[in-house]
Amino acid sequence: MTLPRVNAVIVGAGAGGGIVAKELAEGGLTVVLLERGKWYTAYDCRKDDLRNQRTSVLGCAFGPDDDRYRRVLVGADGQEHVVLPSDGAYNNDAACVGGGTFSYGAMAWRYLEKDFRMRSTYGAVAGSTLDDWPLSYQDLEPYYTKAEWEIGVSGDDTNNIFKGARSRPLPMPPLPPSREHLILKAAAERLKLHPFDLPMLRNSVPYNGRGGCMRCRWCVGFACEVDAKCGTHNTVIPRAIATGNCTLRTECVAKKIVTNDQGRVTGVEYFDERGRLAEQPADFVVVSASATETPRLLLNSQSRLFPSGLGNRYDWVGRNLMGHAYSGAYGLMETDTYDDLGPGASIAICDYNHGNPGLVGGAMLCNEFIRLPIHFASLSPPGVPRWGAANKDFMRRFFNRCIAVHGPVQEMPVFDARVQVDPRVVDDWGIPVARLSGARHPQDLVVANYISGKAAAWLKEAGATMTWPKLPGKGLSGGQHQAGTCRMGNDPKNSVVNRQCQVHDVPNLFVVDGSVHVTNGGFNPALTIMAIACMASEHIVQTWKGTRMRG
Amino acid sequence: MQITAVATAAGPMVSCLGSSTPWRCLSENEARTLEAICERIIPADQDPGAAWAGVVTFIDRQLVGPYRRLRKTYQLGLAGTYATSFAMFGKPFVALNPQQQDAVLQSMDKGQARGECWKQVSAKSFFDLVVSHTMQGFYGDPRHGGNRERVSWKMLRLPYPPVRGRMPDQTSTDSAGFTDRKSAKSAKSADWLK
């Protein structure tokens, strides 16, 4: 089934794709936005502690489902495991309109100036493909601002002396402080650190036609019951559709990108919501399917001219998969600190993102999102048995008296940490699945250890009578912060897209999601994905108005 | 000895046949053994334990749902627990006193429980599974069959209703009788870490 031609097909309605859809549709282009998942709303907020995107032991509430999706994970021992989405090893990101932004914690970080110049700042790192971005913080700044105002960010980073200059303040004030926030703020100030109200893609006050946060305890991993969390599903995607130029097709699974004999893409083959194969012809294609699914689609789009997949002439598609090596500490306090005010995470420091003696990079540190009992059940410190009367007693006494401080350690990109397509295993639609292999760079664990020590020191200053570390494992990193697999760069020999997110050797194919990140900062990546989407869309619309992508 | 025990145990353990038991997947014997294990993982003290909270109901329900791929693991693991307790104390697990039950579980936890019965599923991996499922059933959402009357949330002094902006149910009939947080807090002393 071949459908009427449109200007653009966008694969994936997440952080990147949603923004591109809106910018293109408002620019007058006809757009089809394909999304493999459903369009959920605030009504679908089930507040189910065991079935959400953070704790998915009984399944991922917003996809993908365990029945139709799988991946292959190659362990450190070379053993292959078929893993399901509800398993952490799948490195899942939500499959729904809004993608991760539908149920995320919604931190809204701008990377720091040095995060775009890691190679220049620190030099080469053995065993890593560490490099500079082909653009600077200043290049991206107007688009960070655009994303902050169009999607909606609350917070106050005035006191963050490490941030790059901003052209406009955040549109919304921070939420009032929780008890934990006040304790940590005073402690950080005593330590001469620079605490501030961390920025969140969350309404603290009515904004954009939606109300403010009601501060419930079901936040990260859940749909927002009052629609106060700002994702692409409740901002740019409705605006894209309102133009009349954008058609959103949900439950449509992309199979391959179709190319012609001139080496240009001509559309996307996909399975629709009833499992029928359809082809959507287009003047150009934008892939925004996440750092795992984007390379999978490019690699699955082999043809005579592109025998190893699209954009993969130099074998860089799927390389450098990275997420964050989360590291931090837990502290037990003398009095109750839990006050049942979501979203929990509220205070941060950037004192340890850079300039750590002898180390490359670092991490932002902040307090953890509000904790549900099921989360606390696996956190007992050394010395407390993980089952039996003593464990129960620990739970009862300390659930209300524990503060966690942690941060996403910036990872060193590793060439062999990668996404391939599996030669044997296919999903329910018969499409070869993603095959994940590789491991973290050893340096990440050294930095993680250092950051964990800093978190513990902050907690001790805050009055913790006991602290214990939270440290990452050695294994492959990706997860909800997945990035890096279609690197942006000026040289086609060691990158996949140029600084406009255009695939080097296919002029009418773009990648707009976390895949293009050269490095992933010591921060949650959502706002950077959004800023890059704003920047890339502007270029696409301008190019379209000039050459119609035919040049 | 162990092999005999497995055979004896396996007889009534034909599961998921929709018999007249209250369980969806487990046999009566399996459910009793599992409940005894869970109750050692989260024992009753001043607050109810895993058995009262319905952790077995939670696990049994999931074994016909998201955990259906773990049915065999549970069958083998529960038979293995039976066999190990028979080998250690000459009695089925449910007939042991709490100290003996803990000794059996510790031998599984440390991977010391061996024998034919643990060839397909190791004692350690089975015990780890039951620990995590017990935590889920006790501390997770009551909608899945465990955490009866939100017993663990009350133990942790988590206020109900959980959603701000909705009126508390003043006519709550909970048997455990939730007290408001302030009085609950003052009733607890903070001497554990001394």
C-alpha cells in the first residue's frame, strides 16, 4: 500500500521528533509523524508502583510491551541474552507519543560550555572516542531558550556560577522548597558550594494552558495526573496537528527507509496499527527514534547503494552508545526528612561537573526524585540484611529519614559500546532486533567513585549519621539517557551526521534525537535533544524553502 | 533421600489446572510453602508480615500474568525448598520452626543448598527471585493482590489518600486503622542507630 506523497516523514514522536514535526508543519511543510506507541493522556495515569517506566517489573506502562518487543544483549562474557522491555538490560525508553518526555522526571539541563569541548578541555582519553562537538554552547543557546519557553521550564539557576550565559531567564519560578531541599541547601552553602533550584520541564504555575504541579509522589516514570509535566505530547505535537499540515499515525512501526538509485531516500516502509505493510513516500525523512532504535532502523535499511545500511559507509552507525554512570550516596538522618512533596528532585550543584583533579568530566549532583516504598525496599545499607526482621525494621525506621544525592556521571564514549542488528532474532513484525554489546569505559567508574564521595560529604554536612554509596556497574550503558550512536561531526569518516543533523552521504535524510550527541554531558539529556531539534528544524525549513531538498 | 523427597513433593504439585483451590497457578502445597518462605522474608512483628499482607496472592496472580514465564522456576524452586528442608531437618518446610526455616533459607541464600533438586534452578537464584517478589508484593501497589489494606504504607507512615487534592476517606473501614502522621511520628523513637 503506497500512500499519497508528503514533504516529510518523521519516525518517532519523542523529544526530538515532536519538535521537528511542529517546526516543519508551522513552516508550511506537509508532515507524517509515525509513532510505534499509543497516545496516552493524563487520564491514563494509573499511579501503579510496579508497572511504570521507572519500576517496570510488571511491565512498562507506556511501552514497549513484553509480548512484541525484544532485544539481544551480549554480556561481558560474550553470552547472548534475549531481553524483554521490562528487564533493565533492554535499556528501554518509552514507546508512546511524547516518548520519554511523557513520563520522565523532566529535568531541563543545558549542558555546560566545556561539555561541548571535551576533547579540547581534557585531551585524548585512551580507549575512548572522546571528541568536541562541531558546535558550541553559544551556537545552541538560542535554541535552548526556545525549547525552555515553548515546552515550559520552571526553576532558578541564578546561583549556578558554572552555567553558560543565558539570553533569557526561565519562564517559570521553582516550586516551593521541600524539607529535604532546605536541609541540603544550608549544608551546601556551609561547604561553599553553589546550590540552586534545578530546572524542570514542569509547570510550577499555570503555563501554556495547563495547570501547575500538585506535588504528588508518583512522578518520574509516571504519567502526570494533572498534566503539569511538559513533554512534546502536550505542547508541540498538538500544535503541529493544529496547523493542519501534520498527520500523526500511532502504533505504526517503521521497517526500513526506502532509497532510490540516486542514493536518496524516498520514504518509509512501516507496519500500521493493524499490522499491514504500508509505504509513505516523502521528499525527505527525519529519524527520531532514540539512540537505540534510530541506528537499528538505519542499519535495517540496506540497499544496493548502501549495503551496510544508511549513513554507515565508515561503520559509525550504532557506535559510541552511552547513557550515564549514575553515582551518589544515601544518608540516614536523625529526624524525618520525608515530607511527601513531589517531584522530589529540586536542588542541584554543578561544582563537580568539571575541574575535578586528575579526572575527565564529572557530574551534576542533586537530590533524588521522591521515593516510593518499593524503591526503598532495595536500598538497605551494608550491614542491614536484605531480608528478615532486621530488614523490615530498617524499612520502618528509616523510610522517612533517608536522603539520596546522586548525579549522572558524564561517560567517555567507547567505540565498541554499540547497537547492531541481530542476525537471527526478530521482533513481532519480523524486523531484526537491536543487538547491544560493549561496556563502560573504566574511567567512568573512577569518576563515579569520586562523585559518590562528594555526595556523601554533602549528606554528612547535612547531618547524616550514616552514608553508603550508590555506584554504577561495569556493563553497557544506555537506558533512558541513551545517546551517541549517530555522532554529529564535520568529518564523514568519523561521524554520521553534520552539524545540521543531516546524514553525511544522504542529503535528504536527517537524524534528530540523542543519537547525534558527541558526548552526553553530566546531565539529563532531554533539553539538549529538544534544543538540537529546534536548531535542526530551522535549518531544514530554510533548506526546504531554498532547494526543496533536491539540490 | 532427596530424590525421594522431590518425588513425594512433586505429586500434588500439578499446577495451573484450575482445580478447586483459591490459587490461580500454585497448588495448595506450593502456596503453603511459599507463604512460609515469604513470612520469613518479611515476618510479622508489631506490624503484619508478608503472609497477612497477601504476598502469595500477589505472586500467584503474577504467575498467570507478567511472571508466567517463571512458573517452572517456582515449581522447581518450591520443590527444591521442600527437599532441602527435608534433607536438613527431616521435615517439610512448613513444619519447621522459624529458626529452622531461616537456616534453610540461609543455606539457599548462600548457595549452599545443593543436590539434584537445584540442578535446573539454583537455590540462590530462586531465593533472590522470591525476595524481590516478596518486596514487590508487600511494598508495592495493593491493586496487584499484595499489600493488603496498604499495610506496608501504613507501617511506613505514608499518608492516605495518596493523591493530593482529593478528600481523605473519613469512613475508612481499614482494620489496621490508619493514624495521622503526626501522632504516628511522635510514637516512634529514634534509637535504632545508637
